[in-house]
Amino acid sequence: MNTMEPNTKPLLSRHHEALALFGGHVRAVRQDQWRAPTPCAEWSVRDLVNHLTVEQLWVPPLVTERRTAEEAHDGSFGFDADGDVLGDDPVAVWERAAAGAREAFAAPGALERTVQLSYGQTSCAAYCAQMVTDLVVHAWDLARAIGADERLPDGLVDFAVREVGPHSAELEKSGLFAAPVEPPAGAGVQAKLLSLLGRRV
């Protein structure tokens, strides 16, 4: 996905908004909900929050330190990229990870760099856009899992649609998304986006 906005401020604003959206749901998780199932196959609420937390923890090494994605799995990033990083206080760990990612992307000139991801070099702006979309979709997953408000902000939905639309034919093949499902009759933009990504709304 190669979305890149000529003015980085709108992209950073969307990233901040998406972090806040997902973070709001993280803070709303009750103690008895961490092991609850989510729309993501085989993931509990804790698994889902851990996944997004690890994604944020990757940002400073990749963007600020110019490390490569391959290095993440040998422990040199300072955390277990393949394990549970949430510990005894998942909310606090999420908050620190989100703050680190926000700061790294917002640093002067950061979005003009390139980063080395698992599939090769890509622009940092495109990487940030991917992170926004992932946060938006998983915010819905988390909201459904804990019984929170499932409505997504229109601006973030439109952003995600622009991001995934050109790649819709390859989404299932990537292994990252379930097969698309038929959206309900009269579905709005949010429902169509989620249905495209395999969610039953």
C-alpha cells in the first residue's frame, strides 16, 4: 500500500486520531474481558491489544533508529516481537507504546524517510498510512469484543477505504485478512469496508 499525502500533517492527524480511538477502547476493557473472543480468528482481547501494542513498539526502531524488520525477531529491539509484551498492566504498556510511535512518526522529516519492512523498503508515509488503517479496523474488532460503541469516525473510515481499495483483490492472498463477505443490504461505507476485510457486521 503506497498511500502518501503531499502534506504530512493530515497523515499525522489521522495517525493520532486512530491511536486515540483504539486507545480509548483499550482503557475500557474490563478485567473479565481480556480473555474474551474477538472477530479476529483465534485472538482474544489480550491477543488483539498485544498485536497492536507490538506494532507500535516497532515504530521507533524502524523509523528513528533505521533498523530493519528482520532484526525485530532476534531480540535486538528490546522486546519479544513474537510474544506477549503486555505484562501485568496492559493499558500502561499500550499507552507507552502508542506515545513512542506517535513521537517517532511526528519527528521532523520522519515521514520523508524510507523504512525496511518485512517485504522490503517502503516510504515511511506509506508505513504510517498502513498503521492508521490497521488501528481503525482493529478498533472496530476491539469495540465489538468488549461491547463498546462500534461506530468509526467518518474521516478514518474514508482514509482506510482509500488505503485498501486499490489492493482489495490481494487482501485475502496476503494472509492478513479473512475472505471478503457480502455486506448487508443498504450497508454504509463503514460496513462495506469491514465486509471487504472479512468482518461480519
